Amino acid sequence: MVTMATIVTIEGLQRTLSPFLPRVKYMTVIRLDPHRAVFILHVDLNRPVNHPMDSFLISQALAAVAFTCGVISFQYKKRRNVLLWLSASALTNACHFFVLGRNGAGTLYVVMGVRVFTAAFTTDQRLMYVFMALIVAGFFVSYERPLDILALFGSLLPTYGNFQKSDRKIRLIYMACALIWMIHNYIAGSPVAVLMETTFLVSNLVGYYRIYRFALKA
């Protein structure tokens, strides 16, 4: 016969383990001797478990990688090098938004990454309009909330800038884009992404001054 004290102990163990296991329960209790009860744990590992904090940390790690690529990009003088690093930043940032569940912004960032990569090798204005159409189409397909409208403008403006021949003009347009995405990311609740865009703006300003300082003094 199993005593009440033994049952309470097992139920207490179940409550202790439940935060760490998807589902824990004892199937039976077998009394082997007066001093010990043996129980069997059944764990259902197929039950999906949501870990919002883990998703948040992963999203912020991805934003940090995108942040690094973006900071590096504005320190290059050659147009192609700037755009290739920005492409890597955009694609990583897309993953960051997908993990946060912001599919609208994530979809736009995927298009942006491919667009910037393409613009690194051509300035054909026809391709610019193709990417603008893709961005607008992606916006209507993935629209979830009014915040996505801000992301739309933050995507169309650099599309115009990417296909400009002057790297100086590209930098100026990206300064305006950084301000738009700073506001977007603040509302979206991504502090690392806000920091990323702020640093993009500062890095862009530093790079702009470092490369064009003599022209500014003229």
C-alpha cells in the first residue's frame, strides 16, 4: 500500500519538473519495500513548446550580425563594395524580422537584399522599376499591420538609391532610409535593430565625411 506521504512527494516532483519538460506524469507507483516507492515518468517530446524569450534572443543576434555588415559597408569608397555589404546586411535583417514574427518587414528585406546585390553589378533603371514592383507586390501579399506601410517607404526609397551611379548620392539616400527604419524598429519592439539603424546613420555620416571631406571644404 502506498502511503499518502509517498504520493504527495511524487506529485511534488511532478510539479517541480513540469516547467522543464513538455508534459510529465507518473503512470503508476509500485511499492517495493517500506522505505521506497518506484514511479515511471512519461514524457511526450512531440508536444510543441513555445519559447518567446529564445526567439527574441535569436532575432537580436541576427540583428547584431546585420548591424556589423551595415557598419562595414559605409566605410568603403567603391560603390560595388558598399552595395555587396549592404546586401548581406539586408538578408540577415530579413531573418531577424521573420524570427520576430514581422513577416511584412522580413519579406521586404528579402527583396531588398536581392535588389542591392543586383544593383552592385548594374544601374539599369528598368531593373529598378522591376524591384519596386516586387516590393509593392510583397507589401500587399504580406501586409499585416499599418506599421508595414512605413516599411514599404523604407524599402522603395533605397531602391531608387541603389540604382544610382553616384556612391555619394547612394549614401545620402541611405541616411534618410536609416531614419525611417529607426522609427519602424522602435515601434516593432526591436532595440538592437534600432541601435543598428542608428549606427548605420552614424557610420554613414563618418564615412561620408572621411571620403568627401575635401569636397565639403571646397
